[in-house]
Amino acid sequence: MSTGASIKAFEEAQQLIPGGVNSPVRAFKSVGGTPIFITEGEGAYLTDVDGNKYVDFVQSWGPLIFGHRDESIEAAVIEAVKHGLSFGAPTVAETELAKLVVSFFDSVDKVRFVSSGTEAVMSAIRLARGFTGKDDIVKFTGCYHGHSDSLLVEAGSGAVTFGNPSSPGVPADFTKHTLLATYNDIESVKKCFADSSDIACIIIEPIAGNMGLVPADKEFLAELRKICDANGALLIFDEVMSGFRGSLHGAESITGTSPDIITLGKVIGGGMPVGAFGARAEIMSQLSPDGPVYQAGTLSGNPVAMAAGYAALSKLQKNGQIMSVLNARALRLVEGMKAAATECGITMQIDTRGSMFGFFFNEKPVKNFADACNSDAELFAKFHSGMLDEGFYFACSLYETGFISTAVTDEMIENTIQASAKVFKAITNG
Ligand SMILES: *Cc1c(COP(=O)(O)O)cnc(C)c1O
């Protein structure tokens, strides 16, 4: 496989863009080698600047649940573009997407649209603080909630990949209000509440996808709900990744625990930049212009982005079976890879939720971030590069989740498993 054009493109990009990328997770730092520069996507495939083709299990880090260039999303975007790119005034498209989003989630009466997951979470935290009149927040080590100041503490994903659990440039005065707890460990949460009587909210990825895939235990989420209720704190489910991916109706539909606020992103924009946060009316009424909690955005609710999101979500709504079909493929993929690994004496931990899949090269089950960090990073790097050579594009960090799109066929899954067997054999033979 030749990657000369990608190498050249990366060199040029590095002259002008820090690290050659506009989001650090794209940089291939932890797996070595050069990021692949993409020219186009079509269905399940990506094509790079050297003309190599890959089956894509990254899906733009989640958004593209129908694969690249889905016909109905593309048509909706083109139609919207013809009417104007942005108005800075309300459009009916926003109400239509809001109606659709609200219909998916039991705990949401109203939503506000923003342009990224980071903005959605940042605004949800402000809303929780404004609603409760309290300042502290509890977050879990290894959960990522975007790159805003108070949330960039032990944040998993890109941050850990680069060895900066927290970032310079974030004043300690800001992060002192962020209390850290351990995922799936209720005692660590109780300790936060013992230490502070000023906790506005607990924020959690109910299906963590930014330390690899690590779903929260049902009982753990139920306990969080109880602790929040007992202490006048709100429970925020950050479903920017898991929303419309882990299940169609949110983590609450599969865990039985309802959040007070939910944050969304990725799939909700169908590939365009959209984020959202929603809650029951009582909470959302605190938001300006109804209430005093300020939040705004020049391009929020952008008509082209709304059209893409509407096309994606309405297609999901019309195809209720999608999630179980995608889950069967996700499960087959990780089970097949695990069997291939076992044959080579490699131990793999695997899990799936809906269209999300995760795997760790780890002797023990992974329940939290410390467990995830005990995985074999060197083996992952070899696996990643071997699979890339075979034409399979996996996320370039062991702390990421994989995604199945509807464009990925059963045959592609079988081919991926066969390729993994070949790669594991090559790794263990030398
Ligand atoms: C991706 C992600 C974010 C941040 O979203 P951006 O659109 O990248 O700003 C926040 N929370 C979770 C759980 C995410 O996976």
C-alpha cells in the first residue's frame, strides 16, 4: 500500500496547522505513522489521496450512521442550500428537528440547538448550575465532554492519547469546581457529595465511548439518580456519542434511569455540525430568552445543518429495526476478532451497544479508566497499522469506540474478521 501522497499532504499541513490536524485525535500519534488524507467517502468506504480504499469503522467519529453520501441526507442538504446558507432568524426547520428530537426521548420536553457537542455540554453545565444555584460538578475520570475549561479534567480520548489528562491554559480556579469520581464506582461519588454540599450536577457518558467502549452498570446509574435526588443535584447524560448510536431512545431506554438533562451531537447533525441539549420544560425555561441563563450562537440551528439532521433522524425513526441489525453486525465483528485473537494467544475484552463496538487487548474486564489504561497499547498500534494495510480503517487510538454504519454489509464484517486473523498471526509470529 502506497501512502506517499498522504505523507506529503501531512508535511504541508504541519507547516500551517498545528500538528497538521484540526482535531488532535486525527493525528495517528499513539499508533505511529502518518494520518491518511481523505478525498472522498462512498457508503462504507473511504478513499485516500493515494487512491487506497478502506472500510470505514470511524464514520467521522460517529455521525455517519448511514455511511458516506447517504442519498436522502445529501438530497436534503442540497435542497436546503438552494434556499440560503444562514439567516440568523428562526426557521421552521428548527421546530421540525426539535419535534423529532423530543419524540425520541422520554425525559426531554424542549431542546436548544448549538453547533458542536462541546457547546452542548458546556451550555448544559451552565444550565444545571443556573437551575440549582450551585457551582460544583462531578465528572468521571476517562469521560470526555468536549474541550471547555471546566470539563477538560482527566478527560479520556484525545487528551489521554497525548498524555495530557488535563490541559495547560485551564486555570486551577476553574477546575476546582470539577470533582472527579471513578466510573462504575458509587463510593467515589458518595465521597464527592461528602466533600461538597454545593454540587449542581453529575455529568456522565452513560455509555462511555471515550476511554474505549465502557458502558455504565445499570445499578450504578440508578444509584447516581438516587444521590442526585437526595442532594438537589441534576443528572446529565452526555449522549453526544451514544445518542442514536447506543440505542434509538437514549441510554434511559436501555438502563431504566432517566437523566434531567441530555446532551446530543454527532448523529443528530447527520454529518453537519449540530449539537443539542434538552430537558424537561421546567429546566429549559431557565434558558434565555425565557430565563436568566445566557446561551447563544450565530450559526445555531443553521438551516443546512437542520436539514441534514432531520433527514438522518427521520430515517432512523422510520427504520426501527436498524439498531438491532447494526448491533448484530457489531457483535459478530468483535466476537469474530476475539476468536481470531484467542487462536493466536491474545486476550481481548469486547463489548457492543447498538452500533457501537469496543475492544481492549487486556487480560481483565474493563470497568473504568484505570482498567482501560492497563490495555496493551503496543499491540493495539500493531493491530491498527496491520488493519490499515489490509484496507480497514479503525480509530487510531485504543481509547476510542468503533462504529458500524448501515452501509457496512455482513460480507464486509466477515472480511474484516479474516483480515484481523491474518494481522494477529503476523503480529504473533514476529
Ligand atoms: C464527541 C463528544 C463531545 C464533543 O463533541 P464535539 O462535537 O467534538 O465538540 C462531547 N461529549 C461526548 C461524549 C463526545 O463523544
